[in-house]
Amino acid sequence: MEEETLDFRGLKCPLPALMSRRALARLPPGSTAIILATDPLAVVDIPHMCGEEGHSVESVTRQEDHSAFRIRRGD
């Protein structure tokens, strides 16, 4: 399966969620993406977007200066 890392650090709400939606749409179903974001609202916005789009949030890891989301693209 394909895995892509998307670096949205430094972008402000709502850009990390919007750009994640666009990037996930071009990946094949079942593939995973690692999304990096510094915006504090991304921990709410990205999982919410995934729920609306049918993607699975496999993990959210808090780093010192950003959050890392592991997302599996839905069908």
C-alpha cells in the first residue's frame, strides 16, 4: 500500500484540514497518509473532516511542536 507524508506545518485553520481533504482524495483507497500540522485546531478539524469523508484516523501523535496524524483513506 502507498503511504504519503503531507507537511502542513505553519498553516493556519482551516488550511490543514482542507489541504488534507484534497490530498486524500487523490490517493488510492486503503492507502495511508501521515499529516503533520502545527495549528492547534487541527486536532479537531482533521479528525472531523475524516469522519465526514469516510477516512479512518489510525493515530494522532503529539510532538513538541506539531501533531502527526496517521490517516487511512476510505473507499
